[in-house]
Amino acid sequence: MNRTGILAVTALVLLTVFAAPAQAQEEESGEAESNVIVDVILPVSLAFIMFSLGIGLTMEDFSLIFREPKAFGVGIANQMIVLPLMGFAVATAAGLEGELAVGLIILACCPGGVTSNIITKLAKGDTALSISYTAVVSVVTVISLPIVVGLSMDHFMDGANADFEVLGLGLQMFMLTALPVAIGMGVRSYSPDRADAMEGGISKAAAGLFVIIVLAAIASEWDTLMENIGTLGPAVVGLNVIMLTIGYQSAKMLDLEAVRATTVAIESGIQNASVGITVGGLIMAPAAGETLSTLSLPSGVYGVLMYLVIAPFLFWRRSVHAEAEQ
């Protein structure tokens, strides 16, 4: 089968497998309302993005867990424990309420994804370590994200999660994140040469999908964004800056070299906005007349503003690296 055929079959399999669980979310208040974006496009796009991550991974990428336990441990602790706590603190301090506060917590529970791997490479960090973080956290998030989000809905939405099923969201998370990563890894394991040939095109397509998802989230909730930009913007930027700082300083405190401290900072501070946008839609259907759930808005805003925050950090790390080489 040629490259085009493989891509077509892969896309068809992803569409068939991953659209089904998302369709279960379209029934609310006793009636089914079709929303193609939420029910099909977002889940399939996320699955494809995660597949693009998996096709670049091998089992060797998981080995750093054992070979570099200190570097790996501090990054995982920051992502799985410190980041959700900081998300809660920032949401509270910024005065975010209801769905916007929970949306920020959803963002704080997301893995780094392909974006953090690319930024790490540009910042002259340890790309292999970054990929290891992403691989592990993408799997662990299947369990951690539904639990933390359920608790945050209890706190910020006054028990609005009465119908929220942690197990159901965990299963959907598995189908849309962990499984596509596993399929991508399977393609690479079965045919490395074919995976190498496919990787470039798939990565570009995934990057394009990410941009479309972020822009769609902002455009669909433009009125809500304008009403809350005074608190939501600073909250998203603040969380980004805080976690970049915590990530870098915590690594330096453990005497990790600058290359790995850079990686820990990026993995601690950069989240996969497309996961947050999609999960927001899976948890709560959009309001009448809206395209996406308000729960998705913080992730959409973050998907744009994080580049404004990371740009100075990138410039700093590249400058330091250039000076060290001279």
C-alpha cells in the first residue's frame, strides 16, 4: 500500500473508532442535538494530533524514567501535582467563577503534547527528556484529569457535576489520547521507514489542526471572552509564567544542568490546549447558539497567549546557549 493509501486508511480508522464515544455526549435534557464540531471534528482532530505524537515515539523514549529518575521525577511532580494546585490558586486569586474556573483547571491538567516537544528543541533543551514526559503524562492524564476536574466542578460549580461520570470521561480520554498514541507507536514499531516517511506530513497536519481548533474556540466564544478578558487573560498568562518559573527553579535546586532545567520549565509551563478544548466539550455541551463549551475557553485563550509568554523565555535560553558555545 502506498503512502496515500496508508494515510487514508489511518484517517478512516481514527474517524470510525473515535467519533463513536464522543457521540454519546450529544444527548442532554432528553433530546439529541447534533453539533458536528463538538461531536465529531474536535474528538477526531485531537485523536489525529495524539496519533502524530505517537508516530514519533518508541519504547526507548520511556526508558529515561529509569535512567534519569531525578530529572524525570521533578518534571512529573510539577505537571501532576504543582500545576493543578497552581491552577486552583490562580483561578481563585483571579476571581474566576463557574465554568471559566473549571476550564482553567482542565487546562492545568493537560499534558504538554507535541507543542512542548517542539519548543524544547527550539530552546536548546533536552528533547528526549521532553518526549519522555509527554509520553508518560499523556497516559497518566487519562486517570488524573477526570478526578481533578470532578473535584473542581464540586468546588467552583456547586455540585453541577451530579451527572458527571469520572469513569466515562476517563474512557473517552483513553480513546482520544492514549489509544491514538499507542497506534502511532505501533505504526513506527511495525514499519520504521514508513513512519519516518509519514511523520513530517502528519506533524504539519497536526499543527494546522491545532491552530484551527484554538481559533475556533476563541471565535465561537468571542462575547464570553470579551466579558471576561480582564480576568481570564491575566489568569492564563499568570499560570504560564508561574509554572515556567517553578519548573526552571525547581530543576536548578536539584542541581540539574541548564539544558534539563530548560526542559523541565517548558514541560511544567506548556500544556496541550487542544486537549483542554476537546475535554471541555466532552464534559459540558455548548449553550444554545454556541459552537463550543465555555469550559473550553481558557484553553483556547491559552493556546494563543502562551506564545507571547514563551517567546522571551526562548530568546533567553537560546542566547545563553549561544554564549556558552562561544
